[in-house]
Amino acid sequence: MKNQRWVFYKDVKPEDNGQGVVKRVLAYSDDLMVVENTFAKGAVGAMHHHPHTQITYVKSGKFEFTIDGEKHIVTEGDTLCKTNGVEHGCVCLEPGVLIDTFTPYRKDFVDD
């Protein structure tokens, strides 16, 4: 829920996005949102863009990311910045978890 002061992981309902990706919407307000995405090996985050700035932190795993036509392999501890409207996507090379931060929050991810 928006503006919830305490968000306990055990209480967050996982959403199966299909194709080996599970999403958990964590804390968020009008200005900021944190989302965890768990990827199985071979899962694809299809190329897309949106009107939000997104910073991704690689919590674990190995991914090939494409941002605005540029490809890099990223692993645990790496971060990626995708500004408003920039096309991006990834392929999971080793099972892992991505922590995404969006500003403003993604209304399409929640039922407010």
C-alpha cells in the first residue's frame, strides 16, 4: 500500500510475471517505488521503456543488460541507471535478484 511506513518482506505477495520472473512491489510513495524482481536462468526482461527514471541494483545473479542499444554483463553489486523513456531490457544468465527503484512510482504496478 502506498505510504505504508513498514513493509515486511514476509507480508509482500509475490506476483508471477511469467517466463521465470517473480515481482514483489515493496515500499512506495508518489515520488519513489522499490520493486524486487527474481529471475530464473534464461528469463527475459523484454525491451521496453517508460516515463520513469529507474535505477537497478543487482542483488545477485548475472545478467546481460541492454540500455539504449549498449550491452553489458552485470553481476552482484552493480547498478544501472535508465532515465525516462530510454529503452532497456535484460536476459538472466545466472539466477538472480534485481532491486529496482522508480521515480515517480509505477502506477501500473499497483491497484491504488
